[in-house]
Amino acid sequence: MANHLHHGDLPDGLDLGNIIAVDSETMGLNPLRDRLCLVQISAGDGDCHLVQFPIDAAIPYDSPRLKALLADEAVTKLFHFARFDLATLHRYLGVACGPVYCTKIASRLARTFTDRHSLKDLCRELLGIDISKQQQTSDWGAENLTDEQLKYAAADVLHLHALKRKLDEILEREGRAQLAAACFRFLPVRAELDLSGWAADDIFAH
């Protein structure tokens, strides 16, 4: 298991397979205001590739290899709470990710016996793994990220493949796999609505 920090883009020739776990770290929770600082990617093999975007770069989001990977229709992107990450990646990288899978939505559809659907809860209850959230509110815009920040960021993607397998079993068992797939297909549209001013509105309400 290793964390690989890259600046500005993924290295040339990196092959992460056809299912990758993705997460992002930002300066806050408003994609229109809070800049993208870091993108984490894992192939589910225990390694994590982290792309940091320095604020002083002339073109901080000129990341052709990362953008191509996120837009590749042959590669499924796993997220936890994909709605936020999709909006952020669209806003700063100008890329529409697809296809996508969200473990939070999968959990909400599969595990209706609980209201605990955070990544920490899922890792503990489905995998028996405790992950730390101590660095969640740290300064991700810092020029030099600490080892603790990198470990925290990596933990957000290292377990998504295993969670998907567990959640898919329950979705199939309960006959909700197709419903989940339809929700995943809608997620890029939901993210676009967020960026267009409908973040707080339920457009399906009366």
C-alpha cells in the first residue's frame, strides 16, 4: 500500500483499470466558491494516486490525463456522495464524469434499516474497518500537505471497491439494483442542477 502524490496531473502511462474510486478535497462545501485542491484515485489495489492543484500555477487545472480518465466511458468511477464531487470536478476541471456509482446512494437504497450512510459508518459496519475523519476540516489549499492529510484523503477511496461489492449484493437481493443504476445515471444531471442554482430545490416537488 502506497500513496503517490502528483502535481497538476496524473503521470503518463498510468493504467488503473476499468473501475476506479475517486474523491476530491476542496476549500469548502460550495463548488461555486471553494476551489478544488486535490483529487484522489485508487484502482482498488491498496494504492492511491493523489493529484494536487497548486494555487500559484499559471493554469492550475490543465490536467489532460486526469480529465481524459474521468471522462472515459469505459471506466466506471466510484464515489461516496458523488453529487458533490461531480459538481466540483465539472466546475474546476470542466469534465462530466461517467459512468458513475455512488456508495452513499447505494447504501440509502439497500440499507433502509438504518440512517447511518456516511463513509465511516459503511466501512465500520460492512467491512469492519475504522477510518479516521480527523483531517476532514483541515486546510487542503496548503502548499505542502501533511502525511496525516494524505493518509486521510487516501482512506476516502481505498475501500470503495469493497463497499460496492457488499452493497451490490444487498441491492440484488432486495430487487433494487436497477433503481440504483437509474439514480447513478441521473447524478451528473443533479450535479449540473446544483451548479445552475437549484441546489436547495426539489424540482420534483408539487
